[in-house]
Amino acid sequence: MKKLIVRVRNLNLFFLLFFAATFTIPAFAQKGHREHGNERSFSPQHFRQMPHHENIRKMERRQVESVRPEMRPEGTAQRPSRDLAVTRNNNTIINNNTQIYNRQSVYNTRSYPRPVYDARNPGWRYAAMPQRNTIINVMPVGYSVYNYGGNPYRYYNGMFYRPYLNSFMVVAPPIGIFINVMPRGYRRIYVNDYPYYYYYGTYYQYRNSNYYVVSPPIGAIVESLPAGYQTLTIDGETYYAIDGAQYKPVVQDNGEIWYQVIKSN
């Protein structure tokens, strides 16, 4: 009988210790977790893993955006196709979704780098553009076709082209051809109080709501010449020739060197 009582007591003590351990250990664990949470302590291994998790989140966001375009932030939507048939400036516009390609260089005429003045280079403003007589294989997107004098000229962004074998050549426009809108970056100049419009070595006069190509007016002063000019030395003086016109350098009030027409075609 005494042995039975001792066994019952031992069993009760065992259950008491068991229940005490069951409810006490989680409480200490939660308390330790809260203490670490307040201190915001992280192990070095955690710091090494954070960039990896951030990359995963970024990849997931990209996947969601690619599936649901309406979730993209403003300004990040995919561009619509440019293969459209449109009419601009009363001329046929051919959109072929291509760039200008030269035999040695690739020209993207849609956006040129911002020009920087260079006193040693008369063509500094147009240095990034293809020079006269450059041969290209494919016309840029959105060019226009002008039939003038029996020749089908191509025009884009202030430059004229003529067919050359199976390619196209950058040329000076013929006198009398006209465009409807001046290209971005043109300059308005005055000669004898008469306004002219200048871009890429070409001079225009405005009449009848169009801009007509004219001969370079004697006395006109421009800030830059198109690439491909020739350098001439006459009686020890330096001159420049392009498109049948001859220029001499003149110093402006701000110290910059500009170029004045002294002979014209």
C-alpha cells in the first residue's frame, strides 16, 4: 500500500513538471523574440541575404507588370507601333521602322547629341549629322518624297537625299524646292532687313505659306557650316566652301567665330 502511494506521488510530480515546462518555455521564447524585435538586431547572414530577397521582389514586380500593363507607373507603358500610313506636309510619309545606315557609321536622325561650340570646327553644330555625298542604305522612318525637276528627292529632318544605285546620297537641295515646316534647330537671319531661314547649309525664304530654297544671300552670317565643307587658303587667308558658296570667318561681339557668305552660286 505504501509503495502504491509513493508511485502515485511520483506520477503526480512528473505531470506537474511536464505541464510547468510546457507553459513556461514558450513564454520565455516569446519574451526573447520581443526583446530582439525591439532592438531590431539582425545577424550578418541576414544582411547578406537581403539583397537576394530584394532582387526576387523586383523580378516578381516585373513579371506582374509584363502581364498587367495597366499596373505600370505612368510613363512606362510600352510604345505603340510606328508602322502607320500617314500624310504629313501634303507629302507621302513612308514609315518603315528603320534607321539610317552608312557604310561606316550608323546615324539616328531622330535625335542628335546637343551641339557644343568649337572655334576650331566650322561645322560644330552639324558635326553629328551625315555630311554631303554620304551614301546610306535605308531611309529613316517618316521621310517625305518630293518630286522636283523630274527627280524624286527624299527629305527628312532638314536633309535631302537622291537615289544613288540601290542606296541614297545626302545632297544639297535644288534651288526652288520647298518644304512646309522648318526643321527643329533652324536659325532666322536678316540680310538687308529681309528675313531668311537657315539650316544645315541651306537657305530658305518664306512665301505662300511655304519655305523655298534660295541661293545663299551675300552678306549672310551663320554660326556653323554643314559637315563636308572645303578649306581654302587665298593670299594667306582661310576661307570655306560648301554647296557652291564661299564663306569667310568673322569674329562676333561675344568672341565666337561665325561665317559670312562672300560668294554664292
